[in-house]
Amino acid sequence: MDQSSAAPSSARPASIGARICAALKAQIAEGVYGPGARLPSTRALAAELGVSRTTVTAAYEQLIAEGYLETRQGARARVAPGLAAPGGTSAHAAPVSSAPRLSAFGRRLVAAAVPRHPAPARSVADLRYGDLAGEDFPVRAWRRALDGVLARRPARLAYADPRGLPELRHALQAYLWRARGLRCSPEQVVVVNGSQQALDLCARLLLDPGDGVVIEDPCYGAARQAFAAAGARLLPVAVDQDGLRTGALAGLGPARLAYVTPSHQFPLGGVMAVSRRRELLAWAQGAGAVIVEDDYDGEYRFDARPIEALQSLDRAGVVVYVGTVSKTLSPQLRLGYMVVPPALAAVLAAAKHVADRHTPGPEQAALAQLLADGGYERHVRRARRRNGERRAALLAALAETLGDRVSVSGAAAGLHVVAWFDRVPAAREAAMVAAAHAAGVGVYPVSPLYDPASGGPARAGLVLGYASADPAAIRAGIARLATVVGRFEAAPVTEPPV
């Protein structure tokens, strides 16, 4: 036995025995000791390793108990039969990969994978959408709320209601009425691990493979993936500055669900007009369909008061409202919420229980405290002001560096814009994104958000987020981006942006 595999004599006996066991297991697996082979006596191995015979005896007894060795009275331990490496190979041979067979759901999930664009290695400005500035997080208020929660240590640490803590559901009911015009009872509120879990639960509970799902075109990629993984038949409908073109719904055929972002269409930024909201609600009621309203960043509007939610117009119980604190507090908290029709409350609670029992309690209680004492809304007002400054810096930088070579959509609300580069054909978009990344500017392309069958836009576009960068970094990033764009420009693309 290789002495390097044993512990030095100064190590604890328990760790020495464990290492002797591990070394012998490895030698059996490698074929050094084949089935039936005799091992050294406990006395000989102890002398070889410089450890006590008692330690070696204990190691052998452990291997006998695990079925690696067998022994008879007065005889040396032997390797148990049946421990030869499969096919006569040894542990030194290259391992054979045998991936487990995926379910139909797993195969659909892989097929609908969302492209990932990591941060640049040497970042000048990370303008990828979705991140928030760490300096914006209300550290003191959150710590105070969380410390208060932990100080009220309960007598029992038990599993909680899968729908969420009662105090948070009551606080969300009041907040959503004040901020978004929603009327609901606490029993309709379900707390989830971010809006993505809400979309996944809706897909699993409301769809069978082959069911039609209306999605916006372009659409949030992770929502498309959730519905595709459930086996849905995706029915993309184009959007314009007034949101989903509801006039196209009648010709789509049967559908069980519609996914929309009416307060700030992702990614193009349009706001669904009231007339279209009413048409969408009437369509859902007539079709027996459910509308999933994703209000992912409804708190951010810079030219007027935030638009009231689609759910506020729902009188038939067809809207599932989805909200999150990922764009106000932090995406790392994984705190979101749903407001569901009364008929769906019990089954969503059951599905949440099966998925993960419940969302972590201390964070729920801390958020409830912030909502109750007004700290959350004070923070949102500060965050809105800071992001308004970042937005202004981004728009000014685009205008100064690119002028009429760029068109911007979706700037009135939210935490991102779409910049259309009028002289860069869509075919060059992927290469332009790669070049921007190499230049230290993190960006997302817009074309992958379109349905492949629609053909997508004619010109290249980038989804530019500004919530995680300071104005100086934004200006530096756009200056660097303008240089990159210049390398890909051709004659102006005459087709207007979608």
C-alpha cells in the first residue's frame, strides 16, 4: 500500500482509519486487489504505515461492514467477489459518460434554452438588463427589519403556509391597492421565489402539452422557455407602441393562456392601451383562457404616475397578476408574488407546497415590515429618482455619440431601453454584440427575443439596461459602444423598427 495515502502519525486516529479505508477502496477499484485477493495482515499493514494495529483493524472492520472485504476466523481478509471493475477496466481508464434519459419535459426545456451572455471580463460598462446597483439597496432599512424579525425568535421553527406569511400577504394587499390599483383579498396572494417561479407554476397548472399560449412578439425569453417546456404550442402576436395587437387574437385558434407585459412591454416598452386591455379581457373570457400579467417593473415610470395593472379591470376572474421585488430591492432576494383568481388559490398553494414548501420566512417578514412602515415605498421613490438620472445619462450619451444613427424605444418607463442601429443589418447583430463584449461593454441583443418564424427585425438592436451603472460608466460605455457600432454599419436600413 502506498504510504502517501495514509495520514502522518500525528493525525487523529479516526482520520487515519478513514484514509486507510479510502486508499483500500481506491486500490480495489483500480484492480490492485481483485476479487478474492488477500490483503496484508493487520499487523503487517500497521507496521508498513507506522500506525497502530487497532487503527488498521478498525479500517478493515469498516470495509467488511460495507461489503468490500470478507474474512474467516484465522485467515487474512480477502476482497469480496463481484467487485471487479465493469468490463475489466480500471479506475485509470477514461470514465464512460452515460447521461440519464431526459423526460419529455427535460428535452423541451433543453430545446427552449435561453442564450446566456456573461459579463465582459474587462468591463468598461455592464449595460446588460436585469441587474441593479448594489449601492441602491436599502441596507440599513433591510437590516433593521431583518434584525427585528430574528429577535422575535419563535418557540418552534416550523414549516409555514405555502401561500406566504399572513403578515406579508396582508401588507401586499394594501400596497398593491395603493400603488397598482389592484383589488384583492389576502387569500388571493401567493408569495413565490421570484416571478420566474410564478410563470413556471402557471405553466404546470394551466397547460397540457399541445395547448395554445399567446405570447408577445418579441417576448421575455424565460417566459417563452417556461411555456415551451410545458409543451405549449406558442402563438406569437406582434406588438406595437400600444402593446399586443389584440385584433389578431380572433384568427389564432384555441388557446388556454395569454402571457402579456401590458404596463411596460418587454422588451420594446409599449404600454397596452385601455381599449386593447378590454379586448384582451373579453377574448380571455370568451375563450375560457387565463391571462398571465407580468408586471415586472411597473414601479418605474418617469413621465407620469405608474400605469394601473390590467388586473384592476378584471371582473371575470381571468387574470393572474405577477409581481416581484427583483427590480426594486434585489434579484438575489428571490421574492415575488401572485394575485390569483379565487378559484385558483388553493391549487396554486398546493403546487407551491410541492415545489419548495414555502419561500424563506425571515425575508418575507422583513419585506412585510418594510411595506407596513412605509420604508419600501420610500426606497422605491429614491430608486426611481436615481434610475431617472441614469436613464437621462444613457439617452444623452446615445444622442451625443450616435445621433440619427440610433433610434430608441421604451424610454418612458422601466429600467432599460432598446437601441436600434439604423445602419447595422440584423444579420450583423450577433457579431456586434461579441465585439462590444470584447471591448468591455456588456449588452444583450434583441433579435433572440423574437419568434424565429416571424423573421424578426430588419436592423440590429440592443437591450440596454442602466440600473446597475453610474452615469460616468454609462457615458464611457456608450462611447466605446459607438466605436464598435461604426465597424458594423452599412447603408441605412430603410425598414422601420418593429
